[in-house]
Amino acid sequence: MNASDIRTLAANVLAGIAPEADLSTVGEQEDLREALDLDSMDFLNFIIGLGQGSGISIPEADYPRLFTLSGLVKYLAR
């Protein structure tokens, strides 16, 4: 997956969890949870959706690496 694919996947997953949230308004280093007003369950569902959509198993220990858009892209592009 390239960065564009990952951003599209993230936007699609987010649309199913918090349709009012707009990923395009979030800066690369902003905390996604705060910027998009995601509670812990929303963020967990977001991570699960990213894992399912990418085919990558994301262990709970790695969740902090996905708090920002740049971290999310780096993690899923590996």
C-alpha cells in the first residue's frame, strides 16, 4: 500500500465510524483521536477497520504508533 491508498482506506474506515469526521482537516502530526473527537471505542474500531482493510495484524502494543496520520501511513506502508 502506498500513502494515498492508506489515506483512502483511513477515510473510508472513518466514514463508517464517525461520518461527520473529516480526515482531510487533520494535520500530519495531530493526534487523530483529539482532532476527530474519537472516543476509545471509536479509535479501537478505527484500528480494527484499518487492520481488516489492509490485511495487516495490528497488535495493541502498536496502537500508539497510529495516533497520527503520519504514523499511521508509516506503519501501514511497511
